[in-house]
Amino acid sequence: MPTIAVTGHMDLSPDTVPLVRKALSALLVDHRDGELVGVTCLARGSDTLFAEAVVEAGGRLVVVLPSADYREAKVKPDHAPVFDRLAGLAEVVVMPHETADRAAYAAANAELLARADRLVAVWDGVPPSGRGGGTADTVQLAQESGLPVDVVWPAGAARG
């Protein structure tokens, strides 16, 4: 059973959302036999679109939360309904951090990669900023560890 993790931008432009949704569905179409595990931190944007595509494909969802306070501290009210719905369908793993900070995000990304056979990156290709914890950093960690990476950035995609 393949385990596919996701990393990606949270700030997709409104016009990019349907493009990414379609690309993720196409990427997962071969796994519609229920033999798929999708691993996500369930952040707004790419993570949520991936989680929805996994559920749509009949896969099992694993949500890795960076910290005990993540839901209350970081999930905005407009994102809470979809977050709660998807988390309710998932096996939820909470990293041993009380607060959502850089260390918690790094731990969550490491856990995400440790569970995966491959990584899907909804990524515009911009190199790491040096701050750590972002999409490009996660792609770089995956590549350094030999984990296959599928980059999804459809023509016309943009960050908002």
C-alpha cells in the first residue's frame, strides 16, 4: 500500500485552487483501489486539497499535527469546518510539542517524510528561504533522503 505525503503552499491564488485540485486527482487516479495512505499536516491550501483528493480516491488519511495547540492556535475560523471534517476522517498524530513553532513544524515535516514512500509537492520551484520549515525545505529534505518527489505546479498556477 503506497504512502504518499504532501507538502505545499498555503497561499494558492483562487484561480489556482481548481488547477491544483485537478492535478492532484489525476496524480492519485492510479490509487483508486483503496490501496492508498495520504499523509498531511492539513494546513490550508495544498495540504487540504491533497487530503480531499485522498479521501475522494478512497484512500486512508493520516494527519500529522505539529503541536497540541495547533487546531486552536493556527486554524483560522474560515478553514475550521473543512479541517475538522477531514481530521475526523483521519488517524491523527500529534507531535510532542505544546505550541506551534518552528521546532514543532520541523518535527511534523520529519514525521511526514518518515511515513512516506513518496512526496507530492505543490510547489512553485522557488528555492528555500533559509528560515526552514517551508515547502522548498521539505522538498530538499525529501530529495536528500532519496524519497521520490512529484512536483505539482500546473500551468497558470500562482500564489495569492
